[in-house]
Amino acid sequence: MQNGIAWLSATALRDAYHRKALSPVEVTETVLRRAEALQSSINAFCLIDPQAALAQARASEARWLRGEPQGLLDGVPVSIKDIILTKGWPTLRGSKAVDPNQAWDEDGPAVARLREHGAVVFGKTTTSEFASKPATSTALCGITRNPWNPERTPGGSSGGAGAAIAAGIAPLALATDAGGSIRMPSSLCGVFGFKPGGGRVPMYPPTPYASLAGFGPMTRTVTDAALMLSVISQPDGRDWEALPPDGMAYHEKLQADPRTWRIAWSPTMHGARVDAEVAALTAAAAKVFTQLGAKVELVETVCENDKDLLGRVMRGFTDFAFSSFTPEQLAVIDPEIVQRIEASRGATAISHLDAEMQRAQFARHMNDFHQHYDLLLTPVTAVAAFPIEQRAPEGYAGRDWYPFLSSFNLTRQPAASVPCGFTREGMPVGLQIVGPRHHDLRVLQAAYAFEQAAPWAAHRPALAEAID
């Protein structure tokens, strides 16, 4: 039974607590045991706090026994990516350059909402340093590995979250995405990941990267992600740029009629080169929407490649973000990241604003695109997970193996990664579902419809199944 507990969804856990068939303490003990047992194999966590987790679980158990659960996630275990402020724990951002000896006396907005709804916050997942690389390997925490094959990468920067969810450690993970950091590891690890639209989930503290970023869920089911979004999208006055709260119970509104959708399927988006197996699996996934009754049209070119635009926008952000770092701090940062920091030096306001004006034109182009299409489908990445010692897949350079992601950070559109099959080597592949800005619910509804037609949650890594 213990192994069975590990794979229960948040929704199933809530039901079991209500029926008194399970206790939050029993579930949390299972989570902690699995996290410890799998840590040496996949290294998904930089911090696990059994004492704090069990204290939260005991408080939750008492509430359920009184018949007074606290919110939507009472007693459900959740991990937090080590980019997000979490009271009582250091937030080191995967870097030795961050001083751990600070007060750490504040939760970020999403963490605060999770606690208010009774979630058991038990640990922090690994991230690439400053969430800036597509693989999760740092001098601070070491290498995080993919549960489907520990010799393959889980992607980044939310690699720890993706690995933890895929390995059945806990049902919910809170992660961030400023250039694909939720969607990429979700695809490579075979889990569901949702990047909310810009401003949907309040963020704090302020960061120059905020206009690119979204804080969102990584889960094994769409319903769990929608449930989590119902919680973390609630208002927080610390983020003055957040969208007005819509009061949406996303998890209660997932049913929709696909026959009303006009969908664009773009296998390359702007001429990207995609591995043949990934191309075949994602094309087959797109056909599922046709079978569901949606009108699906092939669109070879959606937009221009955003690589140069993203680089220009990021240059200004990076120069500002690291302007106060000392030589001593830079000396302990990944040399590749330092190289990017140095290349950003001297960014001017004029050049940055010029890039932002071009970004506005790009966003308008996508707004116009969605006048014709309710949703856009693409691969998530051009390849499946590759050997962990490689900086990029063989035959690809730089961002060329994940060319489908950052466009929707620039435009602040909601986007999800849904598992859609496995390569011959047994590695997961994801389909990306993109919606117009402010249409988070539509993306979740489309993901839910796909999940019902082509369920994925029963697929589990052998490495994780072996842990009891």
C-alpha cells in the first residue's frame, strides 16, 4: 500500500482524507521515505525538512479529524523550486554565490497561498544556477538525473521538480518558467507542466525577469495542476503587476467541448529541425484533437525565430540583475553563466527599449494569430532527453533543441506540456499546448481533453516503481 500512496493524485488524497482512509501523517511519511530513498539516484532535492513536514502533517491530520480541513490542499505534500522564497529555508537559487546566512523570514506569494490552503511543504527541489540553463547541474547541488534513465538529463531549470514528480515522490511541485523551465523538464520527464500566463500568479520579490516569468505547477494530472492554480493564483499585494484576481476554481471547469476549437498544429513553428521520433509522436498527438472533433489545421510557420529578440531582451535584464555582484561572487558562479553576464555589460536603455518595442510587435503578431486559432500545438522540445554529460544533444547547438518555448515567455501566453508518448529508448516526449493571453483555462481544458483521450499517468519509471 505504501507504494500505492506515492502515486495518488492530490485530488485522490483529499478524498482519502475526507473518508479517513488515509492520514496526512501517513502520506507525508511515505513522501519523506521515497524522497530519501531516491535522492542518491536522481538528486531531485537540495533540501528536505522532515521535522517541519511532519509538524504540518500532524496539524493537518487534526483538522481532518475535526472535520475542518483548511482550504483546497490540506495535507497534500508539495515541493518548492529553490528559486522561490520559502520561510525558514534558504533560497540559494542553485548557487554558491548566494549567502545562506540570511533571515529567510518570508514566503513568496505562491508558497504563502499553499500554506494557507494547508499544503505540507516538505522540501526544495534543485534548479540550474539562477534558473539560467536547460540542464540541472550545479557546483552547489551536483547533477540531477532523469528517473526514466539516470544517465539522461531531466532538463532545466526545474529539473528537480520534474524528476521528483516523475519518480512518484509527491503529487505537486511549484516551479518557475521564464524561458521554458517548467515545460522542458515536464516533457523530458513525462509529467504535466503548466506555465500560467503573465501576471496570473503573483510573484515576489521583484526581478528584472518578471515580465518573462510564470510561477506554475508540475504534476502528474491536469486536474491536480488546475487545483493548484486555483490556489496560487489568488491575490497578493506584493505584486503590483499581477492580474486582477478572477476567483476562478480552475479544477471545477475543466470540461469543455473540443468541437468548438480551431487549432493550429505547427510541427516546426519557424522551420525548426525536429528529431524524427519526436516529430512522429507529436504529430500523432495533434491528431487526437481531430478525433475529439476539433478543427485542426497544419500551419508550417507561426512566427519568426525569437532567438535574437530574446537575446537582446535578456541582455538588459542580465546586466541589471548581476550589476551588484562582487568579483568574489562571480568567481564561484558557473563560468558559462559568468560569460553571459560579462557579455551583457554595457547594455543601454535605448537598446533595451528598442528590444522591448520589437517584443511588443511580436506579441501583437501572436494576438493576431489567435484571432484565427483558439489554440496552438507544437512539440515542446526538438529531441527527447539526451545523455547527462552532454551540454546539448548531438547535432544541436545552443537553443536549437528547444526552439518552441521562449516565444510564449516573450508574449506572456499560457502554455502547457502534456506527455504524448515514448521514444524507442523509452524516453518521454511532450506536446505543447499554447493559448491566447489571459486564456489559461482554455489551455487547461485542452490538456484535460487530451489526457482523457490519451491518459499518461499509469506510465511510471521502473526506478521509481522499485522503491517501497
